[in-house]
Amino acid sequence: MVTTAFIQKAWRKTKEWYQISQQRRKLRCLGDEILKDIGISRSDADFEANRHFWDISRNSDVTMRKAQTTEIASVAKTECQVCWL
């Protein structure tokens, strides 16, 4: 019972880290015009994109919250085909 709960919690955390990593990668690929449209400066985007995947601060994560509300994923697909830096 405890083992199952631990595995489920670890799986959820792994998925969360993966999603954060993907969002930050996509944020890095967005152009300046799109960042301006969603109210994020290039320096904010670069700062957020360079954070480690495990560096999740819910209270001070303003950049990603702004970006998530504008659906980075759909924009990033068309904006950046291959951006894996």
C-alpha cells in the first residue's frame, strides 16, 4: 500500500518536472514579438528558460503563469520547429 502510494507520487512529480522542462524549452524558442504580446520580456523568458526543471516556485513563478495562460505550446509549435538548447 505504501509502496504504491510512493510510486504514484513519484510518477506525478516526474510528469510535472517533464512538463515544466517542456514549457521552459518552448518559452526559450518564442520570438520577441510573441513575448511582447503575452507581456514577458526577453530577459524574463531567458531567466525562466534557464532554470532547472526541479526549480519550481509556485509563488514567484509569474513568467510561466503568464505564458501558460496564453498557451505557449500551440504558439511554440509554429514558432520553433527545432529548439533543443
